[in-house]
Amino acid sequence: MTDLSGKIAVVTGGGTGMGRELVRQLAAGGCDVAFCDLSPDTMAETAAMVAEESPGVRVLTHMADVSKEADLEAFRDAIVEGFDTEHIHLLFNNAGIAGGGSMFETERPAWERTFDVVWGGVYLGCRVFLPLVVAASEGAVINTSSVNGFYASVGPDRPHTAYSASKFAVKGFTEALITDLQVHAPHVSAHVVMPGHIGTKIVANSLRHATV
């Protein structure tokens, strides 16, 4: 897919960081974009940037916790109604958090929150939105893993065990999804992105929403 004009994209975690840049670049290519986040303020900032930089494209924002299927279903329903569509072309499962470090030092709730968002958000995103992608004449699913999905690393004071394991899960799931789509929906492709360490607000955002 090289021409984004008139296409519809969905981005999770579009309020800041990589998600915000995805929204901006998609809109610059002429793509209508729906994105979710936990912060209405950062979503409004991203939407304002798009309105200034790419007038004419449609933008829809929605508050959603990607670890909660009901939130994603409400987001999907808002897109279907707001864009008057039964399909989307691009799904970017991008939302993530930091946290859930060592098996020895990190409590179970922090571990499970990391997995619920980083891995569960990708899984639920596909569960909820893949039918809309398949309904398009062509489509793509892009899941954000990490360089930590290639190898586990140690942070300033502890291993990134939970984060790395969840990013490995995203990579493995996407590779399996590729073969699944080849059998059941060959007009849809799946891709996994493995970015290195980027200066985003993921740690601050993770702390702010730690109890969500």
C-alpha cells in the first residue's frame, strides 16, 4: 500500500511519542485517522497539530485503555459511526507502557499490567479491529514491538524482564499472524516494528496511568 489518500487508519496510543508522529505522518499522506489514548489533553494536542498541518483529513479521538476489550470495542463503534464506514485499511497497535521489571523485585500486579497493555493491547487490538481490516479491499496490521523483542536488557538498576518478555510476545504473535493471514485473508499483511530506544514520554506516562 503506497497511496494513503482516502484510506482510514487506526492508531492506539496516539497522544504522544511514536503514536503522535504516526498520526501526523498518516494525515500528511491524506489518510483519515482515528486514534485512542488515556489522556484527553495529549489527544487534543495531537489533533490540533493535524488540523494545522493537514487540513481536510478527518480525525477522530477516543479515550481507551487498550488492555480492556470493552474500551476497544467502544472505540471501534465510534469509528464505524463517526467515519460512516464498515472497514479500515491500516491498524497500528502502538500503545505501550514501561514497567514490570525483575522477577525478583517487581510485584505481580506491575508485571501483569505491563503484559496486559504491551502484549494484551496488541492481541485485543487485532481481535477487535481485524474484521474491519479484512473487510477492506487491501489492508495492513502493524504491531509495535521493540529492540527488546530481540534481546532482553538491563535498565539502570534492574532487568527489563517483563517488558522484554511482552515485546518478544508481540514479535512472535505477529510472525504467526502473517502465516494466518496468508491462509485466511491474503489481501491483508501483518508487520512488526522493532524500534530502538527513542526519547518519548513512555516512562512518565506509565507512572501517571499506573493505577488505571
